[in-house]
Amino acid sequence: MPETKLPEVRLAVGIDRFPIRGHFTIARGSKTVAEVVTVALETEAARGWAEAVPYARYGESLDSVLAQIEAVRPALEAGGGRAAIASLLP
């Protein structure tokens, strides 16, 4: 089944840092700040946003995730669908 082309999308991406009251501790360490990649997508008809926490355990960092998003920006903003965008990502 061919994928339906989506409307053009405006993309905003950045890093947000949220202080944690006290410490968040798990087996791999403690945090006092949550650092997340934030993405906002907007068309004429809809708006949405998401946050993601890159995991060093999987070779991810804030910068690597930002770079991956920026690499697909042209296809995303041109209205590429989910399958088309996913095929461009590692």
C-alpha cells in the first residue's frame, strides 16, 4: 500500500534541561538534572510535541539525537510520511 504524503510540517528541535529536586538514583548512577531532546511539529491543522532521553548505553547522546533529527528535517518538512522518515534513520 503506498504511503500517503502528509502536509508540510514545521519542525522545532532543541534540548531542555529540567532540574530534579534532590537526586534521581538508579543502578547506573544519579542525576540532578533531566536532559531531554524536545521536538515540536506543526502543520496548518495540528500541533504536537515529544521529548526523548538519549541513552549512552545504546551509543546515543543529546548531540547524536539532534543530528539524526536534523538529517531528516528536509524530508519531514516536505511532508514525508512515517515509513519514509523511519527509512532515513539508523
